[in-house]
Amino acid sequence: MDLPASVPHGTSWILELSFNPVTPAGKKWETSPLYPQVALERDVMAFPADDVKAVLSVVAPRVDDSHRAPLRLVAVLDKSGSMNGEKIRLVKQTMIFMLRYLSDKDALGVVEYGSDVKVVAPLTLCDQDGRTRLQHAIERIQISGQLDR
């Protein structure tokens, strides 16, 4: 697969694929209880030509949000020195990715810990404004401190 011309060298790109193959019984996966979804990531210059990171998810079918109770989630994130580099980048990327799947009725709070514990974002509704504030709070998390063990 060729990268679009707009992707500068040395940057990452992410390709998400959702597919709905037909099951052996002839039913579409999207009407079945679960269906697969794939996300691929590749640094343009950092990996050999055959090295690609992939995440395979199993996705439940969409339901009308009025049929499920709102979620109240608090993510507790390690920001100690052991999380330096790729680890903290992946945690932050995963949190921002997760925001896309929370409804306007859901709420997320973020707590960080290293040598100390801090509430980065109190429980915040995931409406458009809330998602923006949560994303900015997650992006601002920096490595500091060490865990006391």
C-alpha cells in the first residue's frame, strides 16, 4: 500500500479497516454478535519494509445509546520513568482512541501517578466540549517521578 503524498517522512500513519465478511451461514458479521476490526500503524522510516504494528479488535454491534446505561470510567495512568518513550505515547494514543467510542452520556476521569498522584481531569461528560478537554488533558501528561516500591 502506498502512503499518501501528504505524509512527511519520519512520521506515523494509521490505517483502520472495518470489514463485514459473510459468515459460513450467509449472515453478515455486522448482524452477528461480534465482528473484527483492524488498525495498522507504521512509522514511515523507522521500520523495515516488512515490519508493521497491528491491533485486532473484536467489535460488538452498535446499539441505540438509549438502551445502555451511561458509563462512568476513571483511567489511572502510570507516568513514572518506567513508562518513558513508546510506552507513554501508546497509553496516550490509546486513551484518545477510546474517547471516540464513548457516547455523549458517558463520562471519563483521568488520574496520573508517578512519585505522586494527581487528578488530570475530573469526571467529565464526553460531549464535544468534554472530549476536547479530555484529549488536551491526556496530551499534557508527561513522564516524571518514580514509583515507590
